[in-house]
Amino acid sequence: MHAMILAAGRGERMRPLTDRTPKVLLEVGGKPLLQWHVENLHRAGFDRIVINHAWLGEQIEQRLGDGSRFGVRIAYSPEGQALETAGGIAMALALIGADPFIVVNGDIFTDLDFSDLLPRLRALSARNLLAHVVLVDNPPHHPHGDFALEHGRVYNEQPRLTFAGIGVYRPELLAAQAAGRFSIVPILRAGMREGKISGEHFTGRWSDIGTPRRLGELDRQLRAE
């Protein structure tokens, strides 16, 4: 099964930490953020992982290699310039194949068991859905949220939860998109208008590592545990 980790962001808000290190290689609890995802995906049964990269991407390839030491096979999708979420996924579709796949933002941390998403992945085509997204409670830095959730379907209404940066997608969601730099959010909203986006509310640990302060807080928590 295929998974993709989005790792192409420059991490401007994390500077100067990201001046010499890709954001996804910053460490929490003694491991790079990216490694936490690879190991968690492997435990859930995802054995083929695609990682896109742009800023200092060669460091990512050097650090993780072909993935064999983590029990997975890693393929890389290098981008000359970061193509944002949807642009990066669309560019990597040739590496992913024709089946539904999971996507995880590389700059988050979560204890979500990715195997919990396997039934969603298998059900997308049968239910004529294009995507299934994970939503979380709104963090202090994003109080207004992104999408509404009602009876397992996601809407662009109020009240809202925050998109966790974790989703299960069918390639058809992006296959018709022209190459370029664009976000997944407008594409998901278009799918919502057609009733083709399902979702769930995850209440476990989730952090958006958007600032050095949040990175430091998470690192202290993990080391204390």
C-alpha cells in the first residue's frame, strides 16, 4: 500500500532552524519528524512511501535512503520549487499508482494509528468518494478551523474543525489537475460541494509544528515521557 509524506515546505516560520536543515528533519523526542511518520506508517502496513522535497531535499534522501532500514521502500519526488500540497501530490501520482493512498503532512506530529484509516482507504471507491480527511479540534493558533463535519461527511460550513493534514485520496481527486503550484484545500472544497468527501474527528495527540516554540514544547513532552 502506498503512502505519501509531504516534505517540500521551506519552513519560513521555523527560521533560523530551517536555514540549514529541512523542516521535516528537525528532531522531537530524539528523532526527525519525518522518521516518526515513516515508522508509524510501516507499523500500519504501508510498505511503499513517496516523499516529495524541495528545500535541502538531498538531506532527506541522505538521511532516509531507500527506506530499507525502516522496513519500507521509499521513492522521492523532487521539486525544483515547492508545489504546495496538491501540486506536490499531483506531480507524484506516477510514483503512487492507481489505487487510493494516504497522505500525511511531514510537519505535524500525531499518535494516530494509521491502520485505523485502512477501512476508509478500501471504501473510497465503493462509496464513490474522492477523499476521506482527518479533522482535529482547533488549536489556539487556528481558532476558526477549516471544515465542518456532520454524519461522516465534510462541509464548508460552521462550526468548523481543523484539517489535520492527514487524508486518504483517490488519484481521481487530482488526476485532472494541470501541473503547477496549488493547495489541496480548494480541491477538497469542490469535492465537498458534490458530497464526495468524508471525514472523521480525531481526538488523540496532534501538533502542527509551525514555530520553534511549538517544536520545543513537543520535544520536552516526548522526552519527559
